[in-house]
Amino acid sequence: MRAIHVTEFGGPEVLRLVEVPDPRPEPGRLLVGVSAAGVNYADTHAVEDSYLSSSALPMIPGGEVVGRTEDGRRIVALADNYGGYAEKASVREDLAIDVPDAVSDGQALALIVQGLTAWHLLRTSGRVAPGESLVVHAAAGGTGSLAVQLAKAFGAGRVIATASTPEKRELALSLGADVAVDSHADGLKDRLTEANGGRKVDVVLEMTGGQVFEESLAALAPFGRLVTYGMASRQAPQPVHAAQLMGRSRAVVGFWLMHAIGRPGMYREPMSELLAMVGDGRLAPRVGGVYPLADAARAHEDLRARRTVGKLVLDTSR
């Protein structure tokens, strides 16, 4: 089968299309004929071995696939040991979820990592209460664009989106954000406060790190929560000390989707809700780009350069 094979850690240049043996069927796993694979920012970390979990070489990147099982089921699944950027993948049976006909491949891929992440950021970690103000950074991206929509559906108050270009800010507004501001780190605290009518904000969903994290923390109101779920800038923020949190009764909460997998009520149930919302039109995942499998490196380049919006997909038939 054709697959993207990585034999050395690095940037997009290490992603190469080669022929490799098909995965072997194993007990408790399903062999999936992959119609499309999702591309996540975490994949760019995995191929340079800078993610939360260590990568091992050689590897086939990609943590999410949609396609047909050998008995004809159309499923979307997490690829727990990577392996998604390929024409076939082996996935755990308990991580495979049937996809309704009303949901496209791209929409299903948008939900399995980024949709679940957005759901848990709001419900589990951020615990956004009705009427609370919320900042969604990278609001035109895969997770952010879903978080904006879900926040409004879940009853959040003022939703403040950040994005790097006027076009991305317009997209965030079209998805339901009440206001959209420039995501540049300099002066970000003041822009967030101004966007909330001069008041500090209740919850921030933060995935950039570095100065953006620090400005976001400074923008929190008493009892506010900052949920950190990424470090796209590849810059670590300054250490957070207890006095900074106690002084304003603020909280910093980390979230990684892998900790939700296997816990009762944290995987299939949210996915069922998300799929139902897409099916009846309450949620509209954005598919921002479909790339041939051979162009995986270009997808990573575009993602790292912030040239993309919504969900990126690799078409394994091309």
C-alpha cells in the first residue's frame, strides 16, 4: 500500500510517499480501507518528536482515519499508534465509531479529534457556565472553529475569537463569535478586555503558548479558567506561580485528548452528540483543504505557516 513514511525526525521535508506492507489484522483491531486521513497540528510535533508522547522511528504519521472495514462498515476512528497517512490502517475496535450517511468524510474527521477536543475544552476542563465570557484563540482553525459554534450552542455569553488575518476573523464571526480581534501577542490582554466591554474574561481556550499564554492569563477575571491544549508557537510560557493564581482566584487547566480515551462517558457519548449536531445542522465543521496523500508535506507546511482554516484532509485515492 502507499503510505507516508518517516525515517528521520524533522519538518515537513521528512514526509515521503513510499510503498509499505499492509497492516496485519490483529485481535481486537479492525483493518480499515482508508478513504481519507485527518491532519492535525499534533502531527507536525509528532514527526519532529516534540509532542507530549515520544515518537518512534520508522513511523507512518496520522492519528485519525475514515473509511470502510472489511465487513463494509463506514467508520471514523483514532489511530492509537499513528498510521493514518496510508491507504490502509489498523485501529482499535473500541475506538471505531460508525458514521451516519448525512456526515461527510471530512466532517467526521473534523469531529474525532478536534470536535472531541472542543467539546471537552468547554464541558470538562473549562466548565463554561451559561452567560460566561469565552475567548477562543485560533478561532478559524479546526478546533477553534468548532469551539466557537459549540460555545454558542451550549449557552456561553460573549464569545471572543482571535485570529491572525481579517479573513479569518470574518470567518469566526460568521460561525457565531460576537467579536473577533487580532491574535498578535503584543497588547493582547488589553484587546481581550476591551472586546469584553472593559471587563476581564471568564474562560480562555489557549493553544499557542509563549506570550499569548501569558497575556491570556493576565486577562482572566477572578475565578476565571485558562485551558491550555497546545503550544503552536513552540515557545514555552514563563512559569506560573501559586501567587499568580491565588491573587485573582484564577485557574490554569491542561487538556490532552488521550486522557479522555477509555474513560466512561468521555469518548463515544460526546461523539454521538457531535455527530447528531452535524446531522441536523446545528454544527457545521469546516473542511479547509483536501490534499492528495502525496502532498502531506505541503499540508504540514501550510498548517505550520497558518495559511489554513478548518480541518485539513488527506485524500488517499490521490
